[in-house]
Amino acid sequence: MAEDADALRVRTLFLSDIHLGTKGCQADLLLDFLREVDADEIYLVGDIVDGWKLRSGWYWPQSHNDVVQKLLRKVRKGSRLVYVPGNHDEFLRDFLDMHFGGIEIQDQVLHEAADGKRYLVIHGDQFDLVVRHARWLALLGDGAYSAALFVNTHLNWVRRRLGLTYWSLSAWAKLKVKNAVNFIGRFEEFLIAEARRAQADGVICGHIHHAASRMVGDMHYLNTGDWVESCTAVVEHYDGTMEVIRFAEWKRAHAEVPTPLTSRSRPVAPVEDLAPAARTLPDHPAAQARAVA
């Protein structure tokens, strides 16, 4: 299935937050990356196309079209491609469980790695209101938690129909710079709790533009990052090992002597362990909210 003989071959590639249709999208770097990597399966974990931005003004240079064509070419060459929409491309949530040109559209997926571990693959925007209002949700309990998830999904659906903008957790957190780390931490914890509820061993998500790979208790949290600033992706190797590739950093480090990704040594320990027993999360996110509060 390899498209390039020198490409890094991986079992699975996870990409998110590309934001095609915006001037901030690093499409040229992404094209370089896609030339360097071949995968049996590709998961697009939301915010691939920025529908919100395109509604306010059309911007679609040739490089953005090239990214789409490159992905479709990989599908034609035999890769399985699953598209999990996010908030910026939520219009695709009207077409869940459908197939278009070999592309599957799913709201969330349980991915089984080569080592048998299962990962919940989800964009993560569903938890924006839960994270922002964790403290009062903890006081109100499970019903409030479920209501927040419902409101988050349907309110933004209505806003999209009315042509209004989406309220973004990541954008809001950046306005609260001194507390941004706390918000990211809460986001991670809620996503881990949701993965536990789905009886998974970990979660692979996007949304907050903050790439990560770490253990929290017995759960593996992975965030794919973005292709606006950090230019990162998550790959699964054929032994089931998960790794964050920071492609922009790789390119900078090898600017003078271009070097293929296949030449690098894989990290012995790609996971940062933040797993003291006290941080093991309760099974239900609402119970976890009480711990956060």
C-alpha cells in the first residue's frame, strides 16, 4: 500500500484541527508530512475543514485542495479513512454513518490497536460546556452533566443554522491565559472519564490544539494537536505503540540537511507518565467533576 518507498509506514495515522479554509492552516507543511507517512488507516479527528470561517468569507487556495487530493489518493491506494467531525466541520454530523468515496463519517469510534488496547476516538468539543462549568455541574450532579452535553450539541447546531459563530473552549481558554493550563487539564480529565465510560483503555482527541501523550492512572490520553501552529499528529506503529510526531520541530531541526522521518529513532518511552494512584478517575464524568471541583 505504500505510496512512497521512503515513507514512514505506520498502522494508523490520526490528524485533527487542520482548519482548511483559513489563512492559518499550514497546508504546505501538512503536504510534506503526508508525503513522509503512509498508513493502513487514517482518522481525521475533527476540524479538518473550517466551515465556520468559510461561511463568513471564502478562502481556498490550491494548497488546501492539494491536501484533500492527497488524502483521497491515499484512500484510492488502499488506506481506510474515517472522518470524525468536530465543531468547525459539524455540518458533517448530518451525515453520520454514511460513506462518501470510501470515506466513513462517524461521530466517535472505538479503535483497537495492534496490542489489543482500545481507544475512544472523538474530537472533544462535546465537552466544552462541561469543562467550562465543571464546578457548578459538580454541585448539581449527574443530571446537570447530561443536560450540559445535550445543550452543547444542540445549541451549537441551532447557532450554525442561524449563521452564528461557535463558542470555542480553546479560544476562551486563551483569553484566560493564567488559567489555561487548568482548563486543558480539566478537558483531558473529562475525555479520559468518557473513555473509561466507553470501556476503552485510552482516548485520542483534538479540539484544544495541544498535542500530548500521557498516562493518567491506567488510561492513555492522546491529543493530536493541530496544523495551525504546532503541526503535530499521532501515529500507531505496527506493535501498537502510540507516538506524537511533532513535524514542524522535525523540519526545523533538519532544515539544512533534509532527512526522511524513517531515519529517526523511535522514542523508547513515548508516553509521559502522570499516573499517581490518586489521579485515577472515577468511572462517571459527573463523579469526576466532583473531584475536579
